[in-house]
Amino acid sequence: MDYQQTADRIDSLTGSFAVMREPDTEEVLWFTGENRKQFVMRPYSEGAVGRKPYKATTEAEYRESFAEVKKALVSGTVDKVVLSRVIMHQGFAKNTLGQLFAHACKIYPHQMIYLSVDGDRIWLGCTPELLLSYDSKEGVGKTMALAGTRPACGSDVVWDEKNIREQAVVSRWIGEQLIKEGIDVKMSEAYTTQAGGLEHLRTDIEMQIADGTVAEKVLNILHPTPAVCGQPRAKAMDIISKVEKHDREFYSGFIGYHDENGMRIYVNLRCAALDLKTDKAYIFVGGGIMPDSQCDSEYQETEYKATTIKRVLKRDN
């Protein structure tokens, strides 16, 4: 990829547009004009957008929310809840949007990078998680269960029990939901994968999908997975709506594109909403809370995750 050429082209665009680059490829996909309709960006939930202004989550607020989640977990109301927070970063606008996107592509070659501009609503993200790919010619669909987080330390280092259970909840749920709908699935063993400076546990899942209608059905079955909300899903989402002090907006929603060849849809993680008027970026991060989770370590996990997008926003000219 010619990073400067990509940045210049982005900065020449006007109106609503989106660009993305998939993992392990040099190709940038451009969604402008009529082609913009192929770009997909859906929020976490119908009620997750626009009710509350963007606002950073204080540590005290996070700890208060964590305590409420822990009560529900200990009581057995839910098995897992994903608790998110917002971190405000000031001073990204020394760089153009094109420069930020190109820099993200350069430093994160194995993640999906996107930039979406729709009026004043500007989002930038670097996500490691595929929600659904569908190849219409082959009739094959793929997804993954990605959960558990730690700083990169090598695939031969044993994971702790909390992260192993957290990932198992996600992979088991995905398999059960698809099988319930009569979809045959093949699942790999869980293995360690790296995203930026972090490692996650990942299970690859493959399925047969007859046509685009079934692909849309699978997409709606999968979203949101326990990796972004919890389990059982409805109860976890209800708790999240009560304890989080912010709207998730497009964080933990999904993003990607669809065309006559199928679709490539990703979970919108490691992302930020950019406010050009105030030069403030609102970084959204979260982590899965289990009955034996500790607040200090979970809070630190969100700090680790925020470094992914902070590295992009702190780009030096």
C-alpha cells in the first residue's frame, strides 16, 4: 500500500464515505457515492445511539458499575457480562483523517481497519474479530469466538482459568445457536492469537450457508455474541443498559460490507468516535466479567485495550 497516496485520497473526499482494509491485505476498499450502500455499520442495539452525550467514564463510575455486575453474577442471574467504558483522548487533530487511517493500516497489518465519515459522525477502528464472512460462490460461512485478553506473552504460556472459561462461554454459545437453526458447523480447538500488543483465545468456526438470505439470518443470530454483551444474552443486555453510564453507539456493533460475492462483517472493537470540533476522541473499550473477576485486573484490561487506538491517535507528523 502507498500510505501517503491513501491518506491524500481520503483527505480529498467530501460528504459521507467509508474506507476499510481487511486483515493481511494491502487492498483498501472505498465506499463512496452509490457504492456507499455496500458499507454496513450497525450499532450495538437499537437503543444504544444518541440518548446520552459522549462522556468519559471515571474510574469511580466503572467500579460502581462493576460492583452491580458482580452482584448479578454471584447471584446466578447471569454467567457473564461485558462491561464497557469510555476513555477521552485529547489532541488527535494534528493529523488528518487520511493520515490516521493510513497509520493504523501500517502499524496493524493483521487487523481490519476502517474509517467512516457521515456528517459529524466520524468513527475510526482497528478490530481483530470477524463476525461473519460469506462466500456466495462456495456457499461457505466463517465466524470466530474471540474472548480472553492478556498482554502478548507467547502462545506457549498457559492461560488462566477465568479467561479459558470466558472464551468457552462464547464458543459454546455460537455453536449451540447455529446448530439450533439446523446449520452444520465445524469448530477448531481454541488457540492463542495476537492483535496489536494483546493476545486472545480464538476458536474458528465454519458452516455451510445456502444463500444470502440464510447469511443475513446467521448474522442476526450471532449479533451480539456473548463476547460483547454476555450470557444469557437478554439478561446481560438488560444489566448493561442499567449500569453503563454511556451509550455504546457503534462500539460492539458490527461493520463491514456486502456485495454480489457475499459479505465480510466484523465486530466493531478497538474503536473511537472522533469530534473534529473539540479535537476529542472517545475511545470505547470493554471486557468480560465473570463471577471470579477482580475489578482491578478488569479495569487494567480496558487500559490495555485502549492502547490499540491510542497508538493511532498519537501518530507523530
